[in-house]
Amino acid sequence: MARLKNDKEVLMTAGDELPFELAAWIDTAPFEDLVGITIESASAGRAILSFPFRLKLSQGGGVLHGGALTTLADTAVAMAIKSILPAGTVFATTDLSMQFVAPVHEGVVRAMAQVTGPFGRNFSGTAEIFDQAGKTIALFTSTFKVARGQGFADEDGLP
């Protein structure tokens, strides 16, 4: 869980020191803490994350908001990638797709993610999201890219 350096709402400014600290390389950042994500496991290119469906995560129809589910899946893949990269490696999502299969009305949702790669500086990730009863509710695919200059070669051979 991220530790905020103060309890005020802070506007982010590029180049400033981050107003929070992470306890470890594989940890949730302020946004994931806001959503309520828990990292259950992350190792060897796989991760399991979860969060409870709370009222503030619902959309107008009373079901879990698709953006919250996408956040869970994207973060699960990111933690799976972190489990195989050196601490401090900078990377980001460059493409994602979510297929919603069923609505969520209550309970804890869980994402099981895995990654393959690297392919140059890219990693491919998938996640399956389950409701509390174990029913698949969404399928997620993504591509992440490691920033230049960190020991991964571009497809054209440039570092």
C-alpha cells in the first residue's frame, strides 16, 4: 500500500518529487488503494489481485463499473510484469482490450493475470476476472512497453 507523504489532495506536477512512497516494488499505488485492490500473489510472471465491490464502484445501473474491472485487470498484469522485471524498471500499458461477459452485483472480484515476453521492449498480458462465485465476468488482453535505455532492445535492434 502506498504511503502518502501528506493527507491533502495534491495536484501532480511533472518533475516534482512523488508525494507518496511504495513499501515495495510489487505494491499498490495511490489509485489502486483508492479502488481497494489487494495483491494476493505476484511471482514468475503471474499475479492474482482482488477487490470488494463497494457502493462507490457502481455505475448508474447498480452493477460494478467496467472501469473498475479494467483497473483491476490492468493492475494485475502490471504486477505480473513487475514479478519478472528488476525493481525500478519503468514500463507502461500501450494497448488494452476488455471483453465484458457478465455483470457483477456484489462480493469480491478477482483477476488472475499472466504475461509473456519480452518481445523487444514489449510484454503481452492476459487476465481473467471472476466474481465471488468463481464465474468468469471479463477477459482482458494488453501490451506493455518498457521505457528505452533499460536493457531491452527495440524491435529494430536499438536499445
